[in-house]
Amino acid sequence: MAVVSFDNHARINSSRTVKTSWIAMLLLAVCILIQCNAQGLPAANPVVQGGTEAAASNHSFVIRHARIFDGERILSADSVLVQDGKIEAVGKNLKVSPDTVDIDASGDTLLPGLIDSHTHDWGDSPKQALLFGVTTELNMGAMPGYIAGLKQAEKDGKGLGSANMLSAGNVVTPPKGHGTEYGVPVPTLENAADAQSFVDARIAEGSDYIKIIIEDGRVCHLSFAKLSQEEVAAVVAAAHHRGKLTVVHITSQVDAREAIEAGVDGLAHIFADSAPQPDFATLVRQHRAFVVPTLTAVQTGLGVASGASLLTDKRLVEYLSPGAQAHMKELMPSPCVGKLEYAFAATKQLHDAGVPVLAGTDVPAPGSWNGVSLHGELELLVRAGLTPSEALAAATSVPAATFHLNDRGRIAPGLRADLLLVKGDPTGDISATREIVGIWKAGVAVNRTAFRQESAN
């Protein structure tokens, strides 16, 4: 995919807007973060104050008369009781204490909080994500210090206004590999013999899983040094030795097969450079791998700004700043090789073969924005052939199970009360996720109205 320079307006705090320039790469949006830090921009302010920052509360509430999608299917139950940030009970005619807040959700659907399985973050992007019902982000490349700040805020109970964050931290790339081209010092893997020490250094920085780059750039008319299959296999073995999952960035079908054969746990992106070979999904299933297609990123890389279509939906636009809207229309200066139909076909083949497909966006690469773009990704997954319920599972229960997040991704007693309430039935019309009625992170409501007012100032 291509390199692009652009200006973007990003709301850093509720009181001011900072104009910032950075270089974004669709294939590795982590470079956004590196460039922002290099320019001295305030990317290390993880505790975002303002409209969506909520105060912790031990009160209980019950949501009644809702259609409940539990992360896998619609339940016969219609009520959920929340106490102290967790789901206390799911059922009908739930008996509650007199001081319990009662919420009538007639005509609405209650979902687990959404999980975006491929993001890159800086500034207040986790707050932007939560604004659209994304309660968890699986970051696939970021500055370790920034992520550490977010995690500490979460631990201290000060992160209720932002999506919960897990991250790969620094990625694995060779000297002159993709991610090194910006003149900012980044760690690189010299050879296979250094794999264990390199992985251990990433874990010491706080990486929750290991992100590997397999990329020579040719699909997007670029040129990078590329890790050998021996080096990839060594990194995978080193990560597994420490009990960490490995996720591998690819853009071509050849590289996707190479990664799977090297034993990786999952692919970040699906290829669009060629139609999937008949045995591709079988190969992935046999290796028990998962795939995060990031159709949002693929579509933009092929010359159609994925976020542009979302700007025609008034349910979304009123919560987007002018700068965000402009960024969602951004294109790569030189479209990459391929067809979106190839990416759709590969995604459908994988899903039909029983390979876990996870919803992820690669935000905030050009043509996308944290939070809002996951709603577009759900639509693209349906266009690729998943049912709306399967697409919703790809953004809830499937990533939770894949990344061993056993406390979220479903609606069941004992789990976190990360919840999204929407009008209508998204299991019939996937776009219904955009008509948001309420969002709760750990049982605390998100104040969307206040944020909208901030954005208008």
C-alpha cells in the first residue's frame, strides 16, 4: 500500500483542538504514532477529560424489554441487571432492589461492547473509539510509553472515558524494513538468532502480543527489506515460548501463505492482490490461525476512501469533528494493486472453512477514524458474505475468545458490563449499530451528548 502525508485536526482535550501533521501508512499505521512523537505532539496524555469521561459509580441498573444479542446469538431473555460494573443477571422479569435504575429498552437491541481488533492510537483516539461503542481496542503497533500510560489510567480507575487497550507495542521488522523509513529510531531484528532477546525486549516494554511485519512493499509500488521465513519462524517460536500470540502484517497472498506456514497465530489484513487459491482457507484452518481482514483499510488502499460512505449517515456525522470527516475522505496518493472482490472472496472462504474472522479497521489510517470505522467494517464483512449476526460476533465474542479476554465480548453473568444499546435490530440490518442509544464501559454510562457539544465548539 502507499505512503501518504496529510494534515489532520485531532481533538486532544475538550478545551482545544491541535492541528498536527504526520505521515500515515495504510500497511502500518503505527508509523503515525512514531511520527507524532517525533514532532513533539502530545501523544502521551492518555487520561482524557471531557464529556465522555465518566465518574465511577457502584449503583445498579437494569435494562428491560431489550432484544439481547449475547455475542453469538439472540437470547430468549429480555433483561440484564448490572451491579458494580459487572453483569449480575440475565433473564426475564428480573427482581431488583428498589434503588435500582430501570431502563426501558423496548424496540432496542443490547450488544456486548464492540472490540476493534486492529487499531493504532495516539492522543485521545481511545476516547473517540468509546464514543461509537468500541469498548476495547486491540492495538497493533504503538509507542510503549503511550500504551503504558493508558494501562496505568485504567488500573487507577481513570480510564472510564476511553476504550480499554491491549497492544503489540513495537513491531518486529528488519533493518530497512517497513516501519524504519521515517528517520525515527525503532528496534529492528538483525537475524533469527536474536529472535528470543528481541521478543523478550518487547514483552518487557509491555507488549500483550507480538506483531510481525512480512512486507516488501511491491503490492503498493514500494521497496522494503523483508524478514526471511526463518526469521519469522524464530520470532513465532520465541513468542510462543513466552506464551504470547503472534499477529503478522501481510498484503499479498504469497506472504499470507508464508506466514501461516511459519506457524503464526493470526494474519493482520487480508490480501487483495489475487483471487484466493482454493486451498487457502484450508491451510489457515489446519494451522488453527485467525484472520483480521481489515476490509476498511483494503478498500482505501485500492483507491476508495472507506470512511467517505459513513459520512452520508447522519447517525454518525454529528459525532465527528470537521477534521475527522476530512480525514475519512483521505486517499492514498497511489492506489495499490488488487481488487476488493478478491479480499471479499478470501474473507468468505475463510469464514466458510471455520477460520475465526475478527473485525478490525487499521484506524486511523487514511480513510478511517477510531470508533466510527468499525461500523463500516461490519457492513463490509456482511458484503463479503457473513450474516449480520456473524459480523457482530466478529466484533464481540470471536476476538474475546481469540485473544483470551475471558471477561468480555459476551453478555453473561459475571462478565464486565461493557454494553452497547442500539435502536432496531442489527442482526437483520447491520447498519442499526449506528443508531446508538447508550454505551456503558464497566457499567458506567458514556456521555455522548457532552462530547457532541464539545466537538461543535
